[in-house]
Amino acid sequence: MSTLSALNIPPSPSTVTVSIIDTTISVPFPVGLVLKPIIGNITQLTANAYCFLISHPPSGQTILFDLGARKDFSTNAPVLVQRLRSFGINPTVEKDVPEILQEGGFDLKGVNAVIWSHHHWDHTGDMSKFPSTTELVVGPGTSNMWPGYPTNPESLLLESDYKGRPTREMAFDHSSTGLKIGRFSAFDYFGDGSFYLLDAPGVSPHFQSLH
């Protein structure tokens, strides 16, 4: 039986403040897309998504980890919309994350960066609603999927999400001397041990998680 490796998180007195946001997305989809065999009469599942507002008091920075989905699903890249609808997926979004933040009195100019855990449509949201000064941070290899639509008509991503704004593609140190949290290569985002990004490929090869 395998055992879990120790996390070995470096000690630090620094912390961040994390708030969870219900992105209001509801995604009914055929259970056969993800589970087989189908058991009983369960033929449909409904997925939701959450994102995280992270504040770093020492620097005054605020970042978002994931954005949920676009409020108008049809404004995604056409190839993506067609593909999902062919699977019977027609999501609904009551409010997108920028709208939720603004209703709560939060100025979008105060978001220093948005981190995508991975490139899937229900996590990337609509970056065009944020000021051009808001940095986009993506996982390793994401740029291999660029250029986005419309420059590449077959792309699943949109050029408007990254064009004209600072964009950083993470490059984790996988060497024996590189920082690790448990078995995962890690990056100390603020440099004080309060918040780490982990290189955690899984649902997507570009996946990164927070710790």
C-alpha cells in the first residue's frame, strides 16, 4: 500500500486571506460523458464551479484563482461552443465573477492578477472585463494553445483573454533542488511563504493548484 509523502511546507509567519466565490454556473450534462457504466436511472449530473479571491496584506495585492465561466456561453470560441453543445451541454450562469465582485463593491481595478488553474472554459471566465493592467497567470504549456480565436479559428481559447495584457506562463523548477510541497513542484507566489502555486497536471496537462 502506497503512503502519502510529507508536505514539508516551509515555516512562515505570513498568510493570505482567502474568500470563496460561487460563480453561479450550472452545467447539466449526460453522466455517460464521465462515468461508466451508468447505474440505475441516473442519466444526468449537474456541475458547479467556484473561484477564490486572495488578498495578500503585506503587499496590498489581490488576485483571483479561476474565474468560472462567461455569462453568455455563446461568446466562447465557436469551436468550443459547437463541441459542447454536440455533447448536450448547455450551461447557465446567473452572474459572472466580475459582476459578483462589482455588486459587492469591489473595484476590478484592484485585481492585480488572475490565475487560471487550467484552460477549460468553466475556469477561464472573461478576462476582457478586467483592466488591461490585470496580469494573467497560466500553467506550463498553455501558450502552446495560442494564438486564440479569431487568429486561429480552430482554437478553444480566445485571443481577447490574453492579448494586450501582461501574461505570465509558469515555469516550475523540477530539479532535485527545486521547491516542492509534498511531491509537487511549487512556486512561492509572494515570496514570503504565504501562498504557493503547485504544478499538478491532471484534468489538464497545464493544471496548477493553490496551497
